[in-house]
Amino acid sequence: MPKTKYKYNPRTLSYDKVKVSTKIWLIKIFSFLSTALVFAGVVLVIAYNFFESPREKMQKREIEQYQLQFSILNDKFDNVSAVLDDIQNRDDNIYRVIFEAEPIPSSIRKAGYGGANRYAKLDGYKNSDIIIETTKRLDKITSQLVTQSKSFDEVFKMAKNKVEMLSCIPAIQPVRNVDMKRISSYYGYRTDPFYKVKKFHSGVDFSAPTGTEVYVTGNGVVKYIRKSRRGYGHVIIIDHGYGYHTLYAHLHEFKVKRGQKVKRGQLIATVGNTGKSTAPHLHYEVQKDRKAIDPVHFFFNDLTPEEYEKMLDLSALPSQSMD
């Protein structure tokens, strides 16, 4: 109960009770409340700026944990990127080289993913930078994995076709040749037997008796057959696909017909002495994209490494062609 206040009255020489008006009471209450609010505000400002609440401490720990997890995640991205780079390098420089395919340009492998607006929803936060950067790295790796997956699909198809390709590419000698001395003239500039001048010899001459069997050196289709008393004489040309053709000249007898499919090692003709020829022999050529190339490089199924080296040495010696 509030104390009653008295005030001395000199006129009556007595104490009179002090009566407080409603207005004064309201002013006092307002002053008290104002002071209390100001004090509370100061306390709150100090508390929020200089002290952390339990909830803030918990949120801060959670944010620090998220930052740590993002850092660990980026380290894992570094490892994934290194492995992916190695896979891409092997794909371009090993797998695609084996299957004679062009490497995938870096501009396609490293192409960006999406635009700037793609990450706008992640912006505006205290840790937006790390979140956006991590998301970009994830999208980039995802894009590279998609590209690599498509590349491996292509390589797989090429690998399936490679089996057929290997069976079509010339890989044996066209006549059974235990003794390499039966090769009388090699690829390159040789002396023409008729004109006695250096001329380019676009194939290999196998010296053999008339009637010796001639075998096709790879799977293919008989593209051309011609009988003639001039030039290469009786000729067969086999289309092996993949840009490869083989030519067999100075033949005696044909064992196949035009348009017929043949398999490596199949009998197609016999050795003769037709056309411009000095003795019975087989003139054999390998052509790639319509250009003659050295046939000795395609005898790997019949020769050991030592025999191949010996053949290269013999091909370097000067000699005279037989046609």
C-alpha cells in the first residue's frame, strides 16, 4: 500500500495530506514505462551485438559444419575431375587412336552448363559463393560425364566394327611363301626390265611357276576382273572396304567372278605370265584411299618380327621389277 505523504502548512501550523492528481500519476507511469523500454532496448542491443543466444550458437555450429562439408565435397570434386581427365585423355589418345577416330575437341568436353540465371536462386545469402561454385562444379562434371558416356558408346560401336575391319584389312601374303627369296621385286623405284630405266614399282612381285595358287589377303568383294595381253595382263581387284583395295596382276586363271564375296585365304586365281611380264609371277598391290602403299607392311600374319626386319632390309636393296 503506497505511503501517505504530508506537507507542512505554515499558515495553519499543521501537516496537510498531499493529494496526487490523476495527471501526475499518468506522467509518472509514462515516465516509468519509457525508462523501462529504453533500458530494455539497450539491453537487447547489447545482447544481440555482443552476446550469442543458444539458438544462434547452434545455428553457427550448423553453418560451420555445412562449410566443412562443402569443403570436403570440393576436395572430392577435385579427385573426380582428375580421374575424369585421365579417362578423357585415354579416350582421345588410346581408344580413339586404335579405332582411327578423331578425338573429341576440348571445346565440347569443357563446354559450360546452363547460364548465369541458372544460379540466381542461390544468390543473396551469406554463403552464396561457396554454394554457387560447388553447384557449378557439379554441373560441369555432370556435363563432361554425359559427353564421355556418349563417346564410350561410339567407341563400343567401333570396337564391334573393328572385328569386321580386322578381317577385311589385307594381312597375309597372296601366295604361300615359306622362302622370302620368292619375292623378286619390292615396292619403290626399280629398274624397268624392258626400258632399263628407274620407274616407280607400286607393288611386290612374287616369282612363282604358272598355276601357283593365289589367295585373297582379306575379306572383301571382287570389284574388277579383266583379261588383257597388255600392261598388267589378267587382273583381279578386291574391294575390302574401309578404303582398302588389293590388286592381283599377270594372272593365268580366274577362280572367282565379279561381285563375288571372298574371305581371307580363299583361292581366287593362279599365277601367270600375261601382259607386260618377263617371267611367271604375281604382281600384288595394296591401295588405301586409291593410293598404293607398301604391301610388306601387311604381311604381319605370315611373318615373325625377325622375318619382317629381314624383308625390310631386302626391300631396300636395288633390284629389277618383273613387269
